[in-house]
Amino acid sequence: MMTWLLIIGIGLLTYGLRLSFIVGLGRVEMPALALRTLRFVPIAVLTAIIVPQLLLPGGVVDLSLHNPRWLAGLLAALIAWRTRNVFLTIVIGMLALWGLQALFG
């Protein structure tokens, strides 16, 4: 019973915090600089999540040709840059990763 109350309480707290920003910022005009800066948040967060996975597969920086994640990530970045197609980037990147992992064992 206590566990369920805790889960519901944390859920309500999370909902309330998010709602307060939506309601509060919905009435306030944000400065142009803040809006321009906020455009870069998604790419910064994704970079912070993805780059360590590519470069630190065993907890040590590995930029060698024996790191399948690094090589697949480079290929995916090239595909994204040339095509601007998210679906194609994901498909080719995953196929390259699986193929390289099978090749390197």
C-alpha cells in the first residue's frame, strides 16, 4: 500500500512540476536570446547521450578501426549529412553496426 502511495505521490509531483512550467511560461513572453538558445537543447542532449556510447564502449576511449560502434556512428553521421533522412540514417547505421559487430566478433 505504501509503495502505491509513493508512486502516485511522485507521479503527481512530477505532473505538477511540468504543468507549472507550461502554465507559467505560457503567459510570459520569452526573450529572443532564450528562444534561440533553447533550439540547441535537443541536439546537445542527444550528443551527450550518443557520443559516450560510440567512443567509450568499454569505459575507455576507443577511436580504433576495431570499434564497430565508432565506425557505424561515422557512417550514420555521413548518411545523415548527405541525405538529411532520419529513417535512412537509422536503418543504415543499425545495419552497419550489426554487420561490424558480426565481423569483429
